[in-house]
Amino acid sequence: MALGALGVLALGTASLLDIGPFAPPETPRGLEVADRLGDCREAGLDRGESCDAGADITAVNLWQPDEGALMVELQLTEPPDLGPGLAWTAEFYVEAANAFTDGGVICRLTNVTDGGRPVSEVRSYALDPNTVPRQQVEAGACEGSLNGSSARFSVDVAGQSADEQFRLIGLVRLEYPDSPDRPGSDDDFLVRATLAELQG
């Protein structure tokens, strides 16, 4: 399951996210996560085993720091070695109501510039899945940061019913644009949950 096939396909400093209401619960509850350690593929393909450093997801954690906000953490086995030779992207579609689009939002965290070249810093932005081509929406819809092997996102879920199940469909992908013989890695995931379960 790749986001490209679905047509979809990312708050503060990392130190602040590790304390107070932004800290993940010790035992995440109410989650159904479809991802296995070491189940990476060659980037863009449905075959091969290619778990390059920075692509393999070890855990997907969700929690609600306050009403109307959802925190998502993608924990990787190793941090990506960002730079001009490595294009790294973490992105997912949140199938939940929010205050910025008519339904759902795409979160993206990447070191690839608008010109298509990878750099040493990541940038975060959100896209409206209801637009073609995808239109960028205000930063408050989804904001992401990368701290070592942890990619964290704050997602607006204002208007989402606490008891209605929602999905996150996403992936982490890395590629080597200057090395055509290296296919890179692609690790995807699927999460189902309700806000009520996360609060409970």
C-alpha cells in the first residue's frame, strides 16, 4: 500500500515536545497499527527488502494533548542522514475532520525543496487532499518536526467526532537522486483509532 497509489501521496522544538502535554503516553491505547519492523520495500515498488537507515518505522504513536489536536509520532530505527545526496520524506493522510479543509489533510515532512533537490534541513507543510493539483493549506493544519529518529506531527482535528473511527495512511521514503543504481527504501503504515480511545 503506497500513498502514491491512493493519490495522496508534515510544534515547537523537540525539547518542548518531550515534556508536559506533548509527551506520549507510556502505553498507547486504542490503536490498531499495521506495520512490521523490517518490512521496507525498494522505494516506489511493491517488492524487495531495502531498509536503509532512516526509513524503517519501528512504532507509530498517537495521543491527544488537548481537544482539537492530535499528536502523531513516527519512530524510526535510525535517524536519516540528511544532505544533498539523500531525499527523505515522511507523509501521511489523516482521514479526520479539521478546521482547514472539507475533509482530511495530508501532512508532509521532507528535506526536498520545491525545486526537487534535497538539503540538510527538513520543512513541514500540509496539503488539501480535495484539490488537484494539491494545494498547500495553513501551517496550523499540520506541523511536523524531526528530532533524531523521531518524526512528530501536531494535527488539527477540530470537528472530529470522538467516537468516529479515523485512519492514518502514510509512509517514510528515502531515495538517492544522484545514485540511480540505489533504489532507496519505502516503509508504509496504517493506523485506525478514535479520539475517545486515545483519551481513554
